[in-house]
Amino acid sequence: MAEARTEQAPPLQRQTTTTTTAAAASGMPDFKQSVKLKYVKLGYHHLITHGAYLLLVPLPGLVAAHLSTFTPRDLADLWQSLQYNLVSVVVCSTLLVIAATAYVLTRPQPVYLVDFACYKPEEERKCSRARFMNCTESLGSFTPANIEFQRKIIERSGLGDDTYLPEAVLNIPPNPSMANARKEAEMVMFGALDELFAKTGVRPKDIGILVVNCSLFNPTPSLSAMVINHYKLRGNIVSYNLGGMGCSAGLISIDLAKDLLQSHPNTYAVVISMESITLNWYFGNNRSMLVSNCLFRMGGAAILLSNRGSERRRSKYQLVHTVRTHKGADDRCFGCVTQREDEDGKVGVSLSKDLMAVAGDALKTNITTLGPLVLPMSEQLLFFATLVARRVLKRKVKPYIPDFKLAFEHFCIHAGGRAVLDELEKNLKLSDWHMEPSRMTLHRFGNTSSSSLWYELAYTEAKGRIKKGDRTWQIAFGSGFKCNSAVWKALRSVNPAKEKGLRNPWMEEIDRYPVPVPKVSAI
């Protein structure tokens, strides 16, 4: 399952001690019965810390209102007074200059998402469920019981017949190697970047910041170095290569790029999110490791960010908030997704039975922190009213769960698996329309790890749903355990007619979506 980080959550109540271990293990905890006040405080601390400059907004209005009462005689008297008070004039002017300079230097620079591109593999890489089972049976390394186990998983996973796997995995017998893994990485990264440069017209030499994330494949030279070498990027580029951070690494990369853009003015940043399958296919018989084979598929995305004011007019989105939650200090959370060797020495990614409960706890923390940043005041007042009634007045009233549909028009939830999407739909009270981008991405492309959020946003664009001013919430989960969120505001409406060909991976077939995908209680 992909990484999870907590960035947006309704302020909920402290988890009651009556929640049983069995209930927690079977799925995500009930959001109505769990929220910690310290995360609500964290959200408001984040709001105050990063929005203190907003307190200056009323000042121009107050000054203008006061000046509007001045008569010409008052202005003449003021001018005469200033002529004979040079010290006062100098002091006031100096204070104004200092205040203006402090405002300019301390206010965060806006970060714009100019455009993004998702890699769409070649038709030869398509892996239907029948082809997947044929490869699984032909290997000869799985027991009959585990072949049947994988058949049930693939039928219930929510994946369709058009997902993609790399050549080295689909070959019979498979031939995973470092050379083939590099080939897969280059195919995904360069394919997405070529599309991105074609869409934006930005030259590779203009890129000042590069962040690449891939959790399980970390060669030397690094993936970021491979990109720099292929496109001959400039020598003073600020580059980072993030590894081992799971499916939520895509939003970690966005957050890192955002921070770097605050200290590198007038530049472009490229973020590449992907996962490599070739060297990470599991050939053993440990069932906790076999699930990954059934879910993860080939894919990647490239995103162009900028802090240039001149880019605002043509950019699609502006980054509003990022919220990151890390539960790694808890041993149960830390060990729920682990790459390790099985009893026979075969390497794979093990998924714990506690995964759903851990993901739910991380999500609650994240959205509780995010809530004060995004929820309308009416929702926050209702929440605090019920909180005071329960905690201070000791009244037995139901906890109020804020409606996040009032804060966002679109939801991009990491397509980690059908069970995760079902639980989030229920706990956040989302409609089928809100969940459609995530479900269709899982069906069409599978779990593409950290890049799945961008296939979901591309789906929303291809459907013509993005209008100017719309807010989109991206949320991802990952090993560690993490839950991360990003909030984007649309700077313009996206016309799907202009998203032709492979520049949007959905455009050639968007008319046949959504397709019916039955819900199940668990994978």
C-alpha cells in the first residue's frame, strides 16, 4: 500500500477506550470516535505561523477610511506641520520602509503548478487479469494455494484489464536485472518529462530544482543524476533523490520543492514521482508479500512548479497548503509496511494486518491538523460548540464531524487499494462522484505508488470538472508510516479539448469512464 501522511482532517474527538483491537484490525477506526486535541492545536499553530502577515491586510482599509474624513483644510494643516517637524517625517518614513521591507521578505512566495504529465506505457506492456494469472501460474514458484490466493486478490482489488507491467516481469520466465530496472526507470521518467516539456515549452536548461522520488529502486548514479545526464541540465541545479519513503513520497517531494522555491527566486522546479517494479517483484509464498504483486503497476508523473510571477497567468494551480504527518515513532506504525526477506530468503514488501487501522489513525491526525486551515468558519464553530458541550459542560451530545465537501470541490485519494478507498468514502462521507477519480485510476492504471494522485487529477481534468477557483485535496499514505496532504487552487478552468493525445493519459478513452466497479469490504 502507498504511503500515508496526515495533512487534512476534520477536527474529531479523542478515541474512546472502548474501541476494541479486533475492530481496529478489521478496518479504519470510526472517525466519529477519535480525534486528539493536540492535532487541532497544531492546525491552528500552523495557521498562525504561516498566516501572521494576513493581520496586516486590514491596515490599508483602516488608513483609507481615516483619510476619507480629511478636508482640504486638514491636509493643508498637516503639510504645514510636517514642514516644521523634519524628525517626525524621517522617523515615520523609516518605519514605513522597514515595515514594507519586512512584509516583502517574510511573506511566502506563491508556488504555481504550471502543468504536469503522466506517463502512459506502450500497449505491449498491458497486463490483463488473465495475463497476470497466466504469468503467475507459468512461473512454477507459487504453491497451488497461493496461486488461488492471488486470483482472489486480483478479482477483488479493483484493478481492471488495462494496467501495465514492465517487460522484465511479463516475460516468461521473467528476467529482472539492474539493466532492465534502469530501462524501466528511464522509460517512465523520460517519457513523462518529454510530455511535460512539450506541454509547457520550458527548456531543460531553465530548470533550477529537481526532486525525484522512487521508493524501492535506488541505483548509483541516482535517478536524479540519470535525468540530469539525459537532458544535460545545468551544472548548478539543486537536485534531490528521495528513496524508501513509499507511496506518500510524491507529496513529500512537492513539499520539499515548495520550501526550495522559497529560497531560490525566479526559477522552475521539476518533481518526478514513480516506482520501479522490475527488481521488486516477489517470487516467494508469503501471503503478506504476495498482495503487492497484485496491486502495484507501472507508472510515473512529472510536475513543473514555479515561483515566477509571470507564470501565474498560464499556470493551472497554486499550492495553498501542505500538511505532513509521520507516525514512525510508534513501533506498530513503523512496521506495518516493510521490505524484508521471507523464510526462504526472497525479498518482498510485507503488509501487516494492522495496515488499515494504522492508515486510519494517520489520516485522522493529518486531517485534524488540516481542518483549521481549510474548513469554513461555520464548520469550525459547530465543531467547537459540540466540543465545549462534551468536554466542559459534560453533556452527552454527538460529536460534530465537519463536512470537508464544503472545503474542497475535488478529492484525489491515493489509489492504494479498493478497501482503503471504501473506508475513506465512508468516513469522510464522500459521494461516488468525489471518489470516481481514485476508483477509475485504480481500475485503469492500478496502484502506481506516489504518482497515482496525478493520474487522478488528470482524470478530473479530462472530465472537464476543473473550474477556476476550485480547490483540490490530494492525500497519500505510505510506509513509515506517513500520511501527507496538499491543497491546490485552480487558477483557471481546464479545457479538456486542449488536453489531446498522450498529453493527458485519459483523453483517448475518457468517454467510456466511469465503469462500474463493485465495492467490497476488504481486499
